[in-house]
Amino acid sequence: MTIPSDYLDRQDEARAIDPAMTERYLAHTVIGDPAADELVAQLAPLGPEESERFIQAGMDHDESVLRDAPPVVRDFFAELGTEPDWLDLDALTPGIRMFHRHAKLVLGGMVAGVLVEGFSTNISKSFFITGRLRDQGVRRLQQNNRQMVEIFMPAGLTRDGDGWKLSVRVRLVHAQVRHLLAASDDWDHEAWGTPLSAAHVGYAISAFSARLLNHMRRLGARYSDEERRSFMDVWRYSGHLMGIPPAMLFKDEEDALRIFEVGGLCEPPPPMESVVLANSLVNSAPLVAGITDPAERRRLVQYVFRVSRVLIGDTLADQLEYPNHTTIGVLPWFRMQERYGRIMERLFPRRVQGSNFTKFTSLLDVSVFDESGVTYALPDHVYAERSRKW
């Protein structure tokens, strides 16, 4: 195995913790998604409009269009139609209910915690080079929120559910970005391995699930063992649809935390790209939420920085060049607000319906819902500002 040079310095530290997991992680830094990569490669000569038409047909299992599609398209969607043996769709219900019960804390843990932690790895390089958060960054973040909302909708991960389709869409976007970066002089394969590698996507899904549960708990969430297992299973199936290979797709919460721990040890210290993206993410939070008043935006940004520093820890926050804010009392205040909301709902049961409606509409407000419906357009240029809208 040829290890990308960025991963040479810290591999011994990771091997001391878990040699087998380290070997798996490093091996997957040079692996993408062979099935999806082959699909976008064969669609490329057909042009963006024809590619989108065939992908749309695959998503909607439109046989009248698929008849004319390259065989790789039909094979790709046929394989996805077979559910893994470990999947129990009925068992996802407790996790879905918990997600909506703690919608505010999910978003807080995602923006202030796991997204920042994800960008602290070399995955930041592909986002930085392509400019996905530089050009139309708010739209990109709202698209991520949309996928999360849809996988946690009842029946969202059934074959015709939008959670299923958006998870596969993410997989194809990743493959297209790898295809574009492969032809770009901006990507250093010897140093960084494969763009959006299986290692990085496996690391990300482990953070979105197990690490997010930890952040939610610290912010005041309460959930049962059944709910946490179910929550993990929702993310596991979404990760399967996103093309994460079995070796990098967690089996349970403990396995996800180990992938996160060992993967983090394998990664080099946060590069410049991580600093830029992490700070951009925090500063984008008010815009994603639709807050335009400058003073209000500044106050929210400073608050998110404080919450984020508590969640990710001072060491990583300093590496990402966060402002040196005090964090004393930040989490107790956040948890007190959450407890106050729960108490008021118990004392005034009629508030529950309104509260649930507010939580759900808040999720919709920070998600992209195009009037034309879900689009399966793919970026057609390595730089976001020169690509068509997708």
C-alpha cells in the first residue's frame, strides 16, 4: 500500500491505538467509490443534460428512459435497490422521533460540532479547491440540511423516499467532484490520496452519527438506548446509500467512535484550508438561518463560536484559529434553555403542538426546497463559480 505523504508522520501514533483500524483507514485514503466513479465517467461524454436525464430516470425507476441509458446506469440502480441484510426499516422509527424531538439540538451539534470537526481533516482540501463553500456556500449548507431532514422523515429511506434519493445524490456528486479533480492540476494525489476518499466519507458519517449524539447530549438532549441505536441505524443506511464500503461503514455506535478516533489520529494537523472553511461555516450560520441584520448576525456568530469551542475542545479550536472567547457557563445556559422548554410543554400541554410545529418549520427554514423539486444536476466544472447550478 502506498500511503499518501500527508499521512506518514502520524501513522505510528494511530497504530499504537488500533493497528487494524489504522490500516483500514490509510488504505481507504486512496479509494473512492468504484461503482459511482465508473458511472460518472461513462456519463461524462453524454453531456450534463443527458446525464441528469438518465440519473433522474434511475432515481424514479423510469424504464422508458432507462432503456436508452448506458448499462452501467441500470446496473448501478439495480444494485442499490437491494437492501442490506442488516437493515430493518421499522426499527428506524424511534431514532426519527428522537431527531424531531431534539431538532434544535441536532442543528446546533451539527453546525457547531461535527461539521467543524469534519472540516478539520484533509477533506477540507476538496471543498476549498472547488469553492463549494465560497460560491453559493449557503445553498450548499442548506442542501446538506435538506438531506438530513429527509432521511429522518417517516419512510424517507424507503426506495421512493427523498431521503433515499438525496443520499444517492450525494454519492453521485462526490463521484463527479472526484472526476473533475482528477483532471485538475490543483489536486496533489501523492500527498492527499483520492479526493473525497472512502476514508473521509466513512469518517464523516461516523461523526454525523455517534459524535453528533455526544454533542446533542452535552447540549441537553435526552434519549433512550433504543433511540440512540435507531438514530445510528438511520445514518448507517444513509451511509450505505452514499457508497461507503463495508470496511469504512460503522456497525454500531462504538465502532463509529473508534473510526472517528483513529481516523482523527491518522489525519495531519488541520491545514490552512480547514481554518478557512471552519471559520466560514460559523460565520455562515446566521445567513443559513435567514438572519440579515448585521448586529444580530455578529451576536449569533460570537455565540456559535463559543458553543463550538466547548464542543470541539480548546486544542482543535486553537488550531482552527477561533477567537479566544471564554466558554464559562455556555453549556449550562444552553441546557437551561432546553429544560425550560420541556417544562413549559409539560405544564401547558396545548403548547406541544405549536412547539413541534415550530421545530419542524425551523428545520425547513434552514433547508433547500427548490420549487422545481429535487434536482439531480451535477457540477460540470471543478470550480463552483464556473459550474452550472446544481
